[in-house]
Amino acid sequence: MKKTFFLLFIGFTLLGFSQNEEKFSQGKDFYKEAQYEKAISVWESIIESGEHSAALYFNLGNAYYKLHQAAPSIYFYEKALRLSPNDKEIINNLAFAQNMTIDAIEPLPQNIFSKWYNNSVGAFSFNGWAWAAIVSVLFFVFLFLNYYFTHSEFKKRFYFSTALFCFVFAIGSFVFAFLSYEQSANNHSAIIFAESAEVRSEPLLRSQVSFVLHQGAKVNITEEDGEWKRIELADGKEGWMLKTDLKEF
């Protein structure tokens, strides 16, 4: 019975992947025919089935961009970028989508260490660093075995030095994978979906309006209080806004 259940589970899983691949191709056909709403409907049905990928989010971002909808376009580009941090095409298209927004938010300047840290950890996603660590460990084992069994002094030095490099790189990759995971877990970003959203000094409708944000602006959520979210901008501004005005990613 267990074996039968397992085989059925594998069969349904493969069938689901096959159907999603067909839907993805169907969405691309709609996109090529400039039927962007139909493409969006098909691709979002794949997400509802539980499948997620950078390619899927990227294509959704493109479709919304064609419809001149800044907020959902930026939202899906950002989700794609989380899964594929170094993809230049995603980065470029995100920049084009951000040009449709009204708010000009200038990030605070970073020191050299902060830039190095963010660039290093953000070079790969958590999965990317984890795979780099695993591959490095495998290379280390292979090189160490060659070092142990070879008799040539030159080859011993070569295998030892390269094995040591792989070992150090593996440790660094494990550390960066952990930091990337922590960064992702603590990073509660969101995109403003409301045409305009008032940011207030307190989580109360009667409190003073500090500033106004518009569709497509990116914020970082730092706190929650009922129907309110405390947000922070890249330029350091903070305030409270209704959670119905934004969408987390």
C-alpha cells in the first residue's frame, strides 16, 4: 500500500509539473500575441497551484509592465530578483518599471563595509550559497583523497593547496548561506498598491499625515499593529500606514 501510494504521489506530482509547463508555454503564446491579461491569468493560476520560479515572476512582471501597471510589475520583478539576485535582465526591467513611479526615494549612503557585505551576501540567493557550499565540500573531499594517495611531491602540494582553498570557500559559503537566510527572513518588504497612501505619525486615522506615497513605491515593514504597518523607506523616513494599501513579498 505504501509503495502504491508513493507511486501515485510521484505520478500526480509529475502530472502537475507537466500541466504547469504547458500553462507556462500557453501564457508565453498569449504574451507574444499581446494578450497580456490572458497571459497573466494563466501564469497566476500556476502560482495558485503552488509553483514558484524566477522565470514565472519575471514574465508576470513583463506582462504587467506592458499594461502600464507599475505596482504589480515591480512586485513580481522584486520576487523574481529574490530568487535570482544577479539576473541582469530582471534588474534592468525592474529599473524600467520603477521609472513609472511618482516617488523619488534616494537611498541613504552606505559605507564601504556595508556595500561589501550587501554585495557579497546578495551575490547569490540562500539556495545558491547552499549549493556552492555543497559543491565545495565535494571538491574538497575529491582533492584531499588525491592528495592522500598520490606520491608526487608536486601533485601533493597542488592537491593540498586547492583542497584547502575549497575548504575555506565551503566554510565561507555556509556562512553566507546562513546570513542570506537571516536577511531574507528579517526582510519584510512591500510594494504600495494604492494609487496614493497616507503615511501617518501614529497607527491612528486621526494622527498627523507625515507624507504620502504612491503606487509602486517600495517600503520595508518594521512593525505591525492591527490594521496598521510601520514602514521605513530607503531614505530613512518612517511612519504608519494601512496594510490594505500595500502588498508584501
